[in-house]
Amino acid sequence: MLCVELCLPVARNIFGCDLFKEFRPVDREIVPPNKPYDWASCYLCGKELRGAGKTGKIKNRNNPSFWGIKSEWKILCLQCLGRKYYQSMSKGKQRTFNKYVGRGYV
């Protein structure tokens, strides 16, 4: 995908102002760094999540890329993942997700 800053001026010259009227950049608020040490928080609901050990990194189950999901949010709880992205997961990832929910990691 090409960069918006480079393509938008060229597209305006070619198509006129119609493309500029349809394109509205989304302003997202900057998410502050997660909690210190071994805590993190879900970017959608704000639920506090336990980090992985002393490193403070998030656990794989809270990382959308672990589930094969491309998302702008980097840390999500299993409730938000299941509610928003369950249908877009592969069948194997859905089974793994159900195992995690069955273990009570939600």
C-alpha cells in the first residue's frame, strides 16, 4: 500500500477535489505506554491484563497478531478479541481461542 502523503496530492491533481472530499483521515488519540512492570491494559475496554513474567511484555493471547488478525490495536483482552474478530480467525485459531476461554483466561 502506498503512502497517503505521497499519493493524495497526485490523486487530487488527477481526480480533482472529489477524492479529497471522500477521504477523511481518522484522528486516533495516542495511547499512552502501558502500565509499569508486568501490567498492561486492553486498548478497547481498558481492562487490566497481566503481563508475561518480569519482562512486562504482553502475553501472546493478548496480541492480535498471534491470532492472525491485523489490527491497529496491539493489546486486546480475550473478550474484545472474541467479540470483534472471532469470525475472521482461522478454524484452528478459533479452537485455540475456545480452549483459552475454557481455561478461564478471559
